[in-house]
Amino acid sequence: MQKSEFYDILMETLEIESVDSLNESTVLTDLEEYDSLAVLSLIAMIDEHFGKRIPGTEFQKITTVKSLMDLIGVDFE
Amino acid sequence: MTGAHIQKIETYLPERILTNIELEKTYVDWSAEKIEQKTGVRERHIAAENETAVDLACYAANKLLKLVDPAAIDFLILCTQSPDYYLPPGSCLLQERLGLSTSIGALDFDLGCSGFIYGLAMAKGLIQAEIAKHVLFITSETYSKHIHSQDRGNRSIFGDGAAAILITASESKCIGEFALGTDGSGYQNLIVPAGGMRHRYHPDAEALKDPSGSIRTENHLYMNGPDIFTFTIEAVPKVVQQCLEKNCMAIDDLDYVIFHQANQYILNHLRKKVGIPENKFYMNMLHVGNTVSATIPIALKDSMDHGLIHPGDRVMVVGFGVGYSWGATVLRI
């Protein structure tokens, strides 16, 4: 998957309106949209687009967009 | 008589209604609109301080017994995880309060969101083994009593409620084949850690705050939402498929599907993943929230009352949650 495509999916998943664009160093957990249900949205997105299931506790390690991409564990172009 | 069917469902919701507006006033940075948008819940009913699961069960069952001769009931099953007492069982209290015969069998069982499915399985077994002819099965929950007043996540989702279901013998097999599942490896993800014999009730339990700002103690309900969601993504599509196979059916053969009403977000994802058309999928948590083992019978009754499900329809019901425990069957209404 292209990085730009992933950023678009992520913007849509988390319904992000507070910033114009995302990049690898954007700190997700600082965004106002990153609330208690954001993790559920990420789980659904990862299941739908990558067919992967990641233990809930792993999501506590998320900080930046890059850390989420590492967690998903696929190569982004 | 070769089968069993659901003859009647009645429900009861406590009088007090907790709205999102009220939650918004209680919690800083909490928006009523956002709660509804994310969870699908606008309001939920909460049992009064002195109102218990047996009381709710009694109200629901009394509505049903106005339409059915109480003397005909020969077995009573109560499903609850908020019992009045450790012992005796609530079902024994209900035998007396409902004025049922002393010749009935009565028992409680302890399951949450899968409870309705398991109760149906037991009732069907009792009827087809000719142990009973008229089984009164009640699901009743007051999870609100397990939830810390500052646990805004769980207070947004859960509501209290009860359903009384009369299951009787029938000519055809209106309660179909069951697909059931259990995985105790997830027991810690939906739990009231203290208060039982493993960890006794702790009067001075420390307040625990999670990253979202919700507070609880070991005496209160804990739900690991992300892991529960991951569990449902794995278990639900499988159990739906197993249930279809056992009943020799395809999704297209079903008129309706009713899942345990966990929350709107989870249900929408599961619906799409399983491939159930939106017009065959019923959701009704807006005014009741997640009432645990009562969600499916409440939804089933509502959908019949609103003319969405008709006599003769084939409806798949799917329960999943605490345990982990899950199950599904197909009903001919």
C-alpha cells in the first residue's frame, strides 16, 4: 500500500478534521480525535484493509503514525 | 410434538432513564452527540438503588403470565450476572413471587451476552427430552450496579433490563440447530475482579484510572474494549458460518439477523464482515443500550412489534461476550 493511501484511510477512520494532512511523524495521540473509541476504529480498519488482528494492549504503544505503521507490520511504499 | 418454539416474549425496563445529556453534564469533554454517534446509544434505563435483577425479572414475567396460565409453567430458568444473593438462586425466589407451582424445576445460570442463546439451548433440550413442556426463561441484568460512577465508558454503553421468554413444545422445530463456543483465555477482559471468593470484596479498593479518564476499582466492572472487539471479529463470523451449516442454510435464506446489541460501531463492522445486508440486520440500542443477556429478546420483541419480523420468518440470533462465550441459532418465528 502507498503511504499516501494509508494516510487517507487513517484520516477517514479517525474522522480527523483538526489537521490538514498526516505524515509519519504526526503524533496521533495528541489529536483531539484520538479518543477512547479510536482504538476500536483502528482495529476495524486494520481488519478490513490488512486482514490482521493485533492484541489490544499493543495499541497502548502507539504514539506517531509511524508507530502505528510498524504495528501493522506491512511494507508501505 | 417434535420441537420447541418461542411462544411469547415480554420485557421490562426500569423507570429511570439516564440520557447522554446527563452524562455530558457529569463528565468534562464528553459530548452527548458524540456518545450517540460512536456507540449508537442515546439513553439507557437504570435500576433503582433497591431494585434488583429478580425484581426486573418479576416485572417482565408478570406481564407474560397475564397472557399464559402460571399453572402451566413447569420449568423456570434465570440468567443473570447481577444476582440478588450468592445463594439461594434467584429462580427459587421467583417461583414464590410469581406464584408458580412448587412442582417446577428451577435454576440460575451465569452467562452474559451469550446467555439468551444458551438459555434457548437448555429450554429446547428440556422440552425435546420431555422433561418440561412450558419453560419460562428469564434474562435479567443490572450491570449498572457493577459499574463505577466515574466509569464513563461503561456507563455510556450499558443499560439495565429484563426479558421473559415462554418456550413451549411445537409440531415443527422452530428453534433450530445451535453453534456454541467458549474460550476462557479471555476471562480477564470482561470481569468484576473482586467480590467473589478468589478476591474478596475490598472496602478500601484503590481507584484505577485508564488513559481515557474512566475510573473504577477492583470491585467494579472492567472491560477491555479493544480485546473484546478483536475477539468478536474472530468468533462472530465463524459462529455465523457454523450455524448456517448446521441449519443447512445460506445468509440469503434468512429473513433477519439479530446480534447481541454490543454497540453500534462493533455491530456495523461485524455486519459488513459477515456480509449481512443492512435491511436484514436489526439494531435497537438507541433507547436501551447494551442490556447484556436481555439485548436479543428485547430486540426480537421490538422488531416483531414494529412489524419488521413476521410469523414464519427465519431469524438468526447471535450472542457473544463475557467468558469468552458465544453462540448462535436460527429461529422460525
